[in-house]
Amino acid sequence: MTLRKIVKAVIPAKILVLIQNFRKRRNLKKFFLYDFRRYAAYSGRDETEEDRIALINLVCHGLEKGFTMPDFRPGFGVEKMRELLMLCDQFVTDYGATNHQFRDVVKLIYEYRLCHQRINVPVPLVIADKIDQLLEKFPDVNSSQVQIDCTGEHYFDDIGKEFPVFSGSRHSVRNFSGIPVPVEDVKQAIEIAKGAPSACNRQATRVVIISDKEKIATVFAQHGGNRGFGHTVDKLLLICSYLPGYCNGQERNWAYVDAGIFTMNLAYALHYKKIGAVILNWNMNPERNEIIYKALDIPEYLTVVVMIAIGNLPERFKVCCSPKKELQEIILER
């Protein structure tokens, strides 16, 4: 008999459990500290051209959403635009102006000015001169439109085509008609999404379907990413992970990985079922998190990873273009 087996035979089972829990917590601390150090060292870094583009895209996205709202608000996003213009000026000084992602941002700024000109509303003075000064440096940028015009009648025309076309036809929709989506259609989409792979087939993802408008409003009151369109959302899906399905420190990220894979599968399934959708982050601080958990009676052992707002489509709407990186920019070959 090995020493390990002798020890296990001698020590009471309850003591062994305490020892195992102690080791588990010690390892968790070690792993989370490792993650903390790396995240603290590199998140939000501004040392390279790629770092700066990431920051510019973050600010830019806050503006491009404004073009897709149900009710366009002239003069929207003044502070965001002021910040974006400052970042653009600094980018040109530090890195030049050939980066294709940067030029896509310039197109969006051009669209902002053009959109106001079309409705005979002047761009707010606090940013008008800065916009003109930046665009003077890019006389070749004359894109008349960046965001994509869609119709409810034709948005789903490509759902029966080959996967590259089908997947490319899916966009984040932030404008809904108010016509209810049958819960049965949502459940059918979730049934399709169940085919997503998961760690050791643990299938720890759970979906909370919220149809009650007051409960949706309670969630959105704690979430800033729904401004301008949240009132049009028909249903809200919370994608959660069942934490007891994961065992140790090495698996600390799998709750999010599994839920993320499931979420993308569900996004495609909703598109296939002709349901408009937008994935929303769950960047909640602990206080806001607790408010929502209590309001929705979500058990603590479920961790919410992301939300999907869904609804039927209006007759006409816009979606963000959100240009993507070139293939060579996301591949590392070793």
C-alpha cells in the first residue's frame, strides 16, 4: 500500500475534504493572481500602433452606434467625437495615416459631418472646426455612407446560402419593431445552439429568457449599452454559466469560454430563425450585479456572461458597418 493510500485510510474523510478545499483555494489564489498581473500589465496599454487603434476603435464604436438608433438625434456624441478627434490627431503625429483601420475611422467622421449636412443641421461648434481640420488632411476620403441601410423584408435573404454568406449577413441590430417574438421561436433557436461544443461536454451554459418589460427595464437601468434603443427590445436573453460544472483553478476561464462559444452559436441560430439580435456585454460592478441578481432571482452559482437583446425587425433600419481587420493582422504563424 502506498503512503498516499495509508494517509487516506487513517485520516477521517471530513479532514480530507478540508485539506482538498484548502489546496483548491490556495491554487485559485495563485491562478487568479497570475491573471491579475497579466491583465494589469497589458490591458489598456498605449505603447504601439495596434494599442492605439484598439483605443480608437473603442471610442469610434460609441459613435457608429448613434447612426443606427431608431430615432436619429442630431448633434449626438459630442464628447465622444471630441475624444476621437484628439486621438486621431495624436495617431497621425505618432504613426502617420496609412493604417487602413484608421482610415475607416476617418470615413465615419466624414459620415458624421455629411449626415448633418443632409438634414441642414450644423455640426456642434465645439467639434466642427476640428472635424474640418482633420478631413482636410484626407481629401481622398469621400465616403457618402459607412453604416448599412437594411429593410425588414430583405435582411434575412441570405439565411439559406453557404455559410460564409450566411454568417456575413448577420449584424448587430439596435432597432426593433415592437411586434413580439414568440417564445417558442426563441426556444427553437436555443435548441439549435445546444450543438455548441463545451469543455468535456459539461454543457454548463444556461439561458434566462426575460419577456417582462419591467424586468428588462430593471436590467437596462444598470446597463449603459442600451441607450437609444432599449425601449424597443422585445425580449432579453441572459447567457449564464453553471459554476459547479467547473472544478479547479485551471478551469477558471472555461465558464466564459463555453458561454462565449454558445453565444455565437445562438446568435447564428437567432439569425436563422429570422429574429433580430444584438449581443450586449455584462460589464457590471458587484453592486449593480447584485441588484439584477436579486430582481431576477438568479442563483449565485450562475454567473451571467453576456446578454442578447432580441426583437422583430422594423420596415427600415441601419446596422453598423464595423469594418474588420485584415486576415494577416489576426494570424500568428509559428
